[in-house]
Amino acid sequence: MSVPSIPADRGIYVNRTINLRSIKAIGYDMDYTLVHYFVGEWETRAFAHAKARLLDMGYPVEDVAFDPSAVIRGLAIDLEEGNLVKATRFGYVIRAAHGTSFLSYDEVRRVYSGTLVDLAEDRFEFMNTLFSLSEASLFAQLVDLMDEGRIEKGVGYHGLYAAVVASLDGAHRDGTLKQDILETPERFIEPDPDSVLALVDQFHAGKRLMLITNSEWEYTKRIMAFAFEPYLPNGMRWRDLFEAVIVSADKPSFFTSSKSLYKVVDEEAALLRPHIGEIEPGSVFFGGCARQVEDFLDLSGDEILYVGDHLFGDVHFSKALLRWRTALILRELESEVQGLKAFQERESQLGDLMAEKTALEAELSAVRLALQRKRVGYAEPPGGVAADKPRLEMLRVQIAELDDAIMPLAVEASRLRNDAWGPLMRSGIDKSLFARQVEKYADCYTSRVANFVNVSPFALLRAVRVDLPHDSFID
């Protein structure tokens, strides 16, 4: 019997081998993890609420508008320069925009020649999640307004960013944004029956499921009912899948600190009571911390898998501090993989041209060395290399012609998935800084929870062999 092949854009990509048989419990985030939103709809609405709050704060944002294609997850906001930047895994900036205007290659070199993007510095804010898109878009447009003199420069870029965060946090905190979603959930939520089936598979395979979300109880219960209950079998309710539900978890501090746990004792009125002792099966809790989850499950470390969409809030701290296994949900992965597949033939052409250029450049360097040794007279030319000036000039012409052929393909590669910023996981020929964080903290990553329906809860998710630069020289 053959197992059906899985489309590349719906695969589960493994950084560290996970034996799902050894996973006893799985915790899930909700927003953009178990429940997927139409990103354009959600972020446009979030942008509108934040814009209204900024207007109330006196900011001249009447004409700003959200463009979902103008920013991507994985950028860093530079609060000293007022820039959005994309960096390699080593922190080197390869692309930057001041406000909404992109810097030239020479400007990027001038501004960042001595600077590495270090996410531990207060200077940089990293875009960890799809919720960051409206935030970055607003910030960039406020920078433009400051450059135009419509906002006092004394506010500073740190002040602009603080205002944006306050406006978005306020929209979340007072419930106006989520009330819009609850009124017309079909407008914002993308149905995904396979996500439900994946959890049902895991439930019946004996996995102990937990829902751990920063959303409050009233929102959680209504959204989960809308997204899950139409697709559950045999009269199941969404609550039946989970041993316990923890709302208002306040991640990442849920993973990093010890906080009081409250039990939701009146689920209609969301009435809370301080809770001392163990988490009780089938109950709803408010707050608490990850250590209480471990005590309740009587499990720890690599017996627990946590699945979420926030690079730092979900997978960084659960991996770094608790050593839980981690799965990152990257919805953008589908369009990224589709773009890579569409570019495959031209990628092969680009590789051939680059190999040819590399060979010519090696010869050019050898001829230059031969001419130098001949001119100065301190050694013989490298074996088999002629000190030939006409050959040197011919090589330069050939390399220039290759550059003309390479350039359009390289530009196209740099714009895969997003014309402005390119792929999520690459910066030029290198991995992006975002990809490095994924590699470091996510044991596996995939575009949606639904993709787990393509693998058995008893499967071994095996990491692939990672090539090293010197591997290409080994026959």
C-alpha cells in the first residue's frame, strides 16, 4: 500500500526529528493557529481601529491606508533610523525602507555598514506574527508624515512606534476589533475542516490536547464554536477535544513566570475565582503558567508539543525555557513554496549561469595572479595559467555579458512571493534572519494545523540532512 503524496506547499518541514509516538500532550494556540483569518480582512480592520485611535491622539493620519503587500512578517523595525529592514541570518541588512521609500544599495551600505540586526537590542522590533503587518504599515506611514513635517520630530521614531502599539493594543483591549469579528465571523475566518480532523485524529490516538490562548474566554468560545463545531463528528463539541482550556494566558510571560491561576466558574458571565491546586480536566482557566500545565499533565520537556504562530510568544520561550517540542504555523509558506516551484526552471538557469560565472571569475583571478608574479618576479605563475593580458580582458567581457543575463533572473528571485521584500525565508542567497529564528526554535514548521491530517499521530517526522558549503566538493 502506498501513502498518498503530500503537496509541497502543505508539507511539514522538520528541523529536529520528532517521534509523534513519544508526544503525550499537544498544546495549541488559537488565533492564526487553530483558527485562520483572512489576513487582508483582519489586518485592514485592525489598521482602521488603530488609525481612529491615532486620530483621537492628534496624529494626522486621515489619508493613511493599509496595503497588505507592502510589508511581510520577518522584517525588523529599526527605531533609531525609522526604517523597516530585512536581514540575513547573520544580521546583515540587505534591504531597507525609510518609511515607505526604499533605500538604494549605496544608502543601505552607508547606514548599516557597521550595524548588525541584533534582536536582543531595544533598537529593533521584530515582526514575529501576521498581527505585525498592520503595525509595521502604520509605523512606516507615520515616519513619512514626520519627514514631511506633519509630526513633530521631537516625538522620535521610538515615540511613533509606541503610539502605534498603544493604538493597536487599545483596539484589542477594549474589544472593539474582536466585536467586529464576532458580528460577522464568516467575513474574517477561513473555514478549515481538516484542522478539525487533525485534532480528532490526535484525540482518538490518545494525545492529551490543551488550548492555551491569549484571547479572552468570551471571544474564544464563540470563535472556536464557529470554526470547529460544523465539522466535528458524532455530536462532539469543540470543548470535548481539550482536557483543559486556558484563556488570557498572556504569552510569552505564561512560559517565563509564575502567575496566579483563576478558574472560570460562570462560563456565561466569565466569572473568575482564584484557583489553588491542580488544573481540573474539562475546565476553563484564566492566566496561570506553563509549570502548572506540566504539573497537571504530569509531563514535561519533550513529551509536550506546543503549536503556535508567534515566533517568540509561542515557540521561542516554550523551546528555550521548557524544552517542549515546538511547531510553528507559517501561513505564508504556501505562497512561498508555490512561488519557488513556479520559479524552478529559471532557478536552474540561474544556477547554470552562476556556475559559469564562478568558473570564469576563478580563471580571471588566476590570470591576475600570474601577471602579478610575472611583473614582480617573485614566483612562477600558478600551474597551467598563462600571464595573458588579452585573455584577462576577454574574461572581463564574458563576465559582464553573464551579469547581463543573470541580473533579470536574480531580480525575479529576489521578488518571489512579495515584490517589495521577496521571500520570507531567504535574504539574497542566504537564509533570512526570520528563517534562522525558525531553525533555532521551531522543531518543525508548516503552513497550517490542517497539514497534520496528512501524517499519522504515530508518525516519525524525520529531519532532512542539511548540506554544508563543503559538501558540494565531495563526489
